[in-house]
Amino acid sequence: MRWVMLCLTLLFLTSCDRVQDRSNRSTIRLEEKIVTLLELNTYEHVYRDLVYFGEERSFLFIRTMERATLFSVDIRVRAGVDLSDGVTLRPDRSSPGRIAVAIPRSKILMVDADESTLREYMIRERGGRIGLLEMSGQLEAVKARTAADAVRRGILTRADANARALVTSLLSMAGFDDVIYDQSTPGGER
């Protein structure tokens, strides 16, 4: 995560012109450079969840198929700011080192089940094998439940704080000493 932040910072610094005269700063150009980053992945939760899949069929009270499995899987929930929703920079004319910034609110950017971490604890396959495609419905339900849990635990609040800290450090490297965040967001309310 730190490596990604360092790369984004270096990318921003190499693409940003340092201007010594504060009155000649081009905030429009600075906005465009920030938006070129597209997404700031600012916080990630990793969950391990147990998933049960079971199916059975019978004909005339005789079981013809009984398939069941219990497995664990790691689920990654990544939150951050989608900068393509818009970034607004407004320099303060009375104080050349001050700038007002409006960035979109954080949102869930990715929920992914890592199949390489899949570990089976129990499997019963009478009447046919269980494939990963058959369990995908269960995995999708687990992903939705995990994303909702991450939101309840405050992943969006942490992602907002990390995004503001990153944008503040980028703007301070561009010469702005005082960065003020607007309450309004260019991408709309959460």
C-alpha cells in the first residue's frame, strides 16, 4: 500500500511543474494532473469467510445426489476516491498559499474473492462433482455481505481521511501551505 502511495506521489511530482511565482499558478492545470490519477485506492480490508454449499436430490425418498462443501476464502474490499467524478481547486486570492479543494466522497472500488486462498475443509460428492462455477452464487452473496460489513466498520471514513491526507501532501509539494476541503463534493453526496 505504501509502495502504491509512493508511486502515485512520484508520478504527480514528475508531471507537475513547480512555479516559483505563486500568482502564476495554473489551478486548472493542477486539477487536470490530479484527475489523471483516476482512482486513489486509499484503504483496504481483507476478510476470511467460511462458505457452505450444499445440494441434495431424492427420488421416492431415496437420495440420488448429495453434494456439500465447506471452504474458506479471502475477500478483499478496497475503497477509495474515483477522481474521474471531478476535482475542484480554488486558490484563495487573499492568501497565495491557501487553496480550497473539493474531491468526491470515497466509495467501494473493488470486492474480490481470491481463489488462490480457497481452502476446503469438508467435501461430500455423491452423485456428481462440485465445480467452482456452481459455488459462484455463494461467493457473490458473500462478497455483497462482506462489502456491507466493511462499510459498517468505517472503511469509507478511513478512505476519505487517507485521500485527503494524500491530496494535501501532493498540494503541499506543489507549494500550497494551507489546504482547505469544501463540504460539497463534485461527484454528489454519498
